[in-house]
Amino acid sequence: MLMANLIPVAKSVGVNKMVPTISIPYPLGDPATPKEEQYKLRYHRVGVALDALTAEISEPTLFKTKI
Amino acid sequence: MKKAILYLNQFFGQVGGEDMADHTPEIREGLVGPAMELDKQLGDDIQVTHTIICGDNFMGSRQEEAIDMIKDFLKDKEVDFFFAGPAFRAGRYGAACGHAGRAVQQMFPDAVVITSMDEENPGVEMFRKDMFIFRGGASAAAMRNDLKAMAQFAQKLARGEEITSAKEEGYFGRGKRKQYFLNPPVPATERVIDMLLKKINGEAYETELPVPVTDLVPVAPPVAPDKLSEATIAIVTSGGIVPVGNPDRIQSASATKWGKYDVSGMDDLKAGEYQTIHAGFDPMAANADPDVIVPLDAMRQYEKEGKIKKMFHYFYSTVGTGTTQKEAARMGREIAAELKESGVDGVLLVAT
């Protein structure tokens, strides 16, 4: 299960499960936003990734995030 | 003057044909068979001092013994260059040149090992990463040309001349990247736009970063949804998060090392205790809060909620910039083996 910002690269090398992150230097929390907001985003995306571990997939899949 | 040694099989070493393929390795002072032409092509910069001759079957079936004997022959010799072949399309000979060349390279790390094979020779794929394998002809008819290509390249190195890409020099790419300045200089921005325009116009263009053919990994079996709450989940990152001071001295680029760090009893990764040593992005945000790359705080929350049983007490880290696919694959295998052995059920790999 990969959490990455460069999804096109992840796809091109054949990653099977992908959850997008928000940037290269800070994948899980934008320092320009308040700490609570960063944590909320991080908590949400890690949750999506954990659920993705349980997903039955047959081809490379990008999992959707809400925050 | 630099010193060189040439490795030949029984046939080119003029011992005999297939009936002599079990010929025990030997070393002869001076030039045998193709060694004469090679020595001539090498000119005044490099001298071929000895010829090693070994039967192809001897090397094939008693490889360790053959390598030990060759090493023994060379222990009191000067070896600036080690040539093998050319092996053309002869599979056994190609593999023998590769095995001999690799052993010599290990024994003499500063020596240059050069061979030549036809692209169909299985030795190419087996050894292209270990030595310079020149793109040679399919049969001995190409002997003179192949020797010339090997010799000219050796001369360039002996004179300290700049070498260019594998393709231009004529050898099979070793999977190594080399940085150099263009003359005249053309900025990357202009080169990439040129490439893009060509691509849009359907014209031929050449990428500066060929992506090796990917080997696809099958989808891992999922963690059963009702078992997630019993699962141990590990975090692995290519984002270079390490304890401040980088105790394992993981390289900031082109990494060949990884580290694992125990976070037992911690609720998040604190600034000043952890940092990123990744040289490929601005580290400010990750140094101010390492959880933006290793989300320990969120994982702890999911532990508390019972969504997962626990986060594995080590997180694993390396640096993913300039890192070769080969090294990355090796590190991945090593880390995966540890995680499997530790009973980890799932992994979140956070990339930067």
C-alpha cells in the first residue's frame, strides 16, 4: 500500500494500491495550515490507506480521499 | 605503461576444439592467439603481459576451482586491465568471460574489466552490470572489429579521456548514471520542451532518463476486513526520516542503506529528535514535524480506536532520490523479509 504524491510515477512503475498525498516534502500535512487541520488530513488519509489494505482488487487502484 | 591480461577459452587459446573443453586453466607469459592483435591495437599505452586459457566446460562445471586457479595466477601480477574474449554468440564462453571478469574485478577493484559479446549471448544479461561488455559480432568473423572496440575504449581510459554514454561508447549499459556538462550548455528546460514538441509532433526523440522495464508485482492478498483490528501494520518510508544525527549514515541521495527505528512508547515523532536527511526536497516541513512523513500520531490514534491492533514498533526508512531500481529492489526485499518474519500483516509505504 503506497502513499505518494507522484501518482503518475507510481502508476507507471506498477504499484497496486495507492493513496494520494498532498505534496513531496510534506505528504501528510501542509505546514501552511493550522496543526489541527494537518492532523485531520493525516488521520483521514492514513485511515483510507488502512482500509485500502483490506480491499480486494484485481488491478492497480487509486483510493479516493476526502480531505 | 599499463598492464593487461587476456582471458581466452581453449579454442581461441589454440589448445583445441570441443574435445579440449575440459582444459585446466593455465597462464602463459606473453601473447597467444587474439592477444597479439589486442596488444597491437592497444598501442603504446597498454601492454598485454599474459594470456589465461581455460576450457569452457572446466569453467562451466568446476567454476569455483577455475576461479581459484585464476586468482592464484594473478596474485603476483599487475592488472590494470583485464580483457576476456571476445565471446561472440558463444554462450558458455560468454558466461566464462563473465565469471572470470567478475572474480578479477573483486580481486582488483581498480582494474578495468572489458569483454565483448553478441547481444544474444546470455552472458550479456548475466554480467552487464559487473563489467564493460562491448556490443560484438555473432561469430569470430568479427574478431578484429571487436578487439578494436575493446582496445580503443581501454586506451581512452588509460589516457584519462572523458567517456560518454554506454550507447555512444558501444557497450551494454551497466545501469549506472553519470552526470556531465553539455558542451555547448543547453538548459534542461529547453531540452525538455524540445522533447515535448517532438513528442506532440510524433517525431522521434530520445529520453534522458530511460525507465528500465518494470517487473510487475502481483497484488498482495488483502488483510481480511474483519481482521484489521487484529493486524500489526508497519510504516516504511523513502522520505529519509531518521533520528537526528543519522546513526546508520544513510546516504542523502543514491541510497544503498536503510534503517529501522524503534518508536515504542512514543505518541508522535518530535522535531529535534527526528529529521529527514533526504536531499531531494526542502526538509523544513518534515524537520518541523516528522509525522508529515511517518504518521505515527495518526497510527497511535487508530490503535486507540481499535481499528488496528498496533503499529509495528519499528519504522523503516531510506532515501528515494537517485536511488537505482536495483538497490531499491534489494532494500525492499530485505525490509519485506524482516517484516514478514516479524509477523507484520500490512505495510503503509510513504513516499516523498
